[in-house]
Amino acid sequence: MGRKSMTDQRRKEIIKSFYNVAKKIGLENASIAKVGDEMGISNGLIMHYFKTKDDLLIGLNEYILERHLNIVSSKEGGSITSEADLRNFITSLFSRKWNRYFDDGVFYSCYALVYRKPEFNSSFKQYLESLHEVLKAKLVEAHQNGVIKNNNIDEVTEVIFALIDGGYYYLGLFNENEESYKKQVNIYVTYAVNLLDLS
């Protein structure tokens, strides 16, 4: 039991270092050797836990999911018991605060890998499906609490998630403090909320 815990801890340390290296020099330039340099350990020790860079990439994907799930399902959002709660939750999904949890440059480099690496494609799809499930659970909660009357929760989850995914990418081109950024966020939030049948 203790051994497995130590293994998990060491794997997580290596993944975090891989992420830090990727953040500094780009995911394409990150390597097992550079992670070893970052950690001050041998390549052989890293390869004891991750045989290849592809294995590390899958681990990084799991780390992204963990970080993002922390935002979407964090208790700071609270329960959705009113229209205001719902609007605040959806607004938070378009917020640039995601970037405080995980670097956008690394994230979108990972995204690009889905077109080149079949194993990563599968892993990344599972990651996105997990985020879909969290959004769906929040909408189901809003329905159970009488905030929305939608009976098409599955469909509306897909459309809102597509808005969030595409909107967040485009918002990365704006300065958060500019009016144009706030205007874009307001457009996305308004359309997302309009998909919901408010009681």
C-alpha cells in the first residue's frame, strides 16, 4: 500500500516537472532529458515510471483533467438554486481563471496532439467527456432545484460545452481588461443562458 502511494507520488512529481518544462520551452521541445535536468535526477529514474515521452503525455493529460475538474466542480461555485447561481456558474466557465490552473499554451499544444497521436486522441477525448459530465451534472442540479425546465439536458450540455470550448480559445486573443473582451464574454454567456428554459 505504501509502495503504491510512493509510486503515485513520484509519478505526479515527474508529470508536474514535465508540465513546468513544457510551460517554459513549449511542449514540443520538452523531453525526458530536460525533465531530468529540471528535477536533478537521471533519465533512467524517469523512465522507470514513464517509458517514453508519449507515456508522459498521457500522464500530463490526466494532470490537465485533475486541474480543470478542480475548477468546474469546486465548492466555491456552490449549488445552483437560482437563476443568478446558474448565470454565475456559466460565466465562470468562460473566465480566464482557467489559465491560473493550467497554462493555455501547454493545453493547446496537447490539443494539437489529438490529430497526430491515436493514443493521446483517446485519452484527450476521455478528458473532454469528463468535463461534459460535470457540466451536465450542474445542469441536472439546476433542473432538480427548479431553476430550469429543460428536458433536453444531454443536448444542451453539448451545445453549451461547444460554446465554452470555442469561446475560450477565441477569448485568449483578447486582453481581459479591455471592453472588447467583456463584450465577447457577455455575448457567449447570454447565448448559453438563452439555451436554458428558465422557470
